[in-house]
Amino acid sequence: MSRNPDLRALGKKFKVQDFLFEKALFLFALGFAAVLVGIFLVLLKESSLAFKEIGILKFVFGTEWDPDEDLYGALPHIYGTVVTTALAVLLATPLGFGIAVFLAELCPVRLKTVIGTLIEILAAIPSIIYGMWGLYVLVPLMSKYVEPTLHEIFKPVPVLNELFSGQMFGTDFFTAGVVLALMITPFIASVTRDALSVVPPVLKESAYGLGATKAEVIVKVMFPFAKLAIVGSVILALGRALGETMAVTFVVGNYPQITVHLFDPGTTITSTIANEFGEAETELGYSALIALAFILFAVDFFVLWLAKSVFLSKVRKYRL
């Protein structure tokens, strides 16, 4: 018995549609990869003069940055980027998790939508607004109250007494880390809340039936179930913090130095580029700034790759 010609024609039509749909998605992915490779090549080309004249190792590990003397060392900027990002992630992760747990399990129904919307609005606020708020509100509070108090608290504690000390002007590594933490907390909170909200009720009810407390259900049932999304939220926030520019520029102090004191001014790669790009007078100075951007690109890529390939792989091996 022969097949209906209409069915054969419809089958061919579906095959063509599937083929075109698949190739269109492939082109989208390929186009995105091409853009990424293009950015890499442009940054490498424009920074080649600095790497050639100064030397890659000397530029990366150099500690002196003086455009007037055409001296360029990237290490203080890399150090500042790593310190402020680490501070931001350390502060934002528990705060974001706490907000997410409250919204998913403890918040009254009437307030869930309101608070959730406010969190999403915080994530959409431009970074320059965070920077201005940090400069005019947070910096005076830090210099007058927060940093002197932390200095006195940790003064008797070895190691921490060195970390929580410095000039305490308010424009420093610590303030920059706090501002960054406030910026990335909504990302962690939103993604984690959504992940916790899709935990099957039967898992929670079974745990409650076995006598588990609410805290035990959250820690031992909900978090392990949503672990991949939760870790992903932290990685997303990490990428956001590494590349932040304007908010950090306002409050970090913009002084290239390597110091263990969190209350001393410093700088980051992005803030240096923002401050000096329009004033670069020599080809070497311009190339050095592009080289900083290239290093940030490489550091960002390496950190995110390391987080996903190493940390996520360990999380996947963990079983509920």
C-alpha cells in the first residue's frame, strides 16, 4: 500500500524546516564565537607594541605605572582587580543565598512579588549610579564609622589586623569590594531563588515527614538539589564583578599599588583604562592600556573556565 502523497510532501517539508532551523541556530552560535575571537585578535594586535617594547613578563609583573615617564607595569592593576572581585564574591555570596532562601521558603506570599521585583530592579541599575551613591554616601560612612570600627575590632588578631588597616579615607579596596558586592548580590539572589523554587515539593515533604527541621530541609535537601544553578549564579556574579568599571572607578582611589591593607587606595584594570584612555598621548601608552584590556580578557576567561571546569565538575559528582 503506497503512502499518501500529501503525507510524503509534508514529511519533506518538515525535514527542510528542521534542517534550516538547525543551521540557523548553528550560525547564531558560530557568529557569537566569531565575535569573541575577533575581540581577542583586535586586543592582541593593538597591545602588541607594549608587549614588544616592554616585554610580556616585564609588563605583567611590573609594579610601576607612570605615563609621564612611559613606564608601564600591570601587576598593581591585576592585583586590585583580583582583590576587589574576591571581596565582592565573599560578601555577596552569603547575602545572596540568604535573600534567596527567604524569598523561596520564608517570605510571606504578599511580599514575595514586591521584594523579588525590587531585587530585579537592583540588578538593572546602571553601574555609574552605584558608583555615585558609593562616592557620596558609602565613602563618608566607611571613613568615619565602618573602617575605624573594623580596625579596632581586628587590631588584636594576627593577620587580620594587617588586612583591616590602612589610610581609611573611604576610597579604597574595601569600599570598592562592598560596592561590587551590592551590585552582584541581585544576580546571585535571583538565580538561586529560581533554582530553589523548582525543588519538587515531594522531596521537602518527605524530609519533613522524617522529622527534619526547616533549616535541615533547606541545607540538606534544597541546596543539594539546586547545586548546579546555585554555583552557576556565583560564577555569573564573578564574571560581572571582574569586568565592572564605573562603580569601582568612583570609590577605589585609583592609585596603583600593591598592599595587604584593605583600607588603602588602589586601582583595577578597568578603572585605569577608564581614567587614562582619553589622555593617552603616546603610542606606547595607548598600547599599554589595550594590553591591560587584553590581560583582563584573558584573566576573565581563565577564571570562568577554571570555575566551570574544576568547581562545577566537583559539584556534579556530589550526590543528594
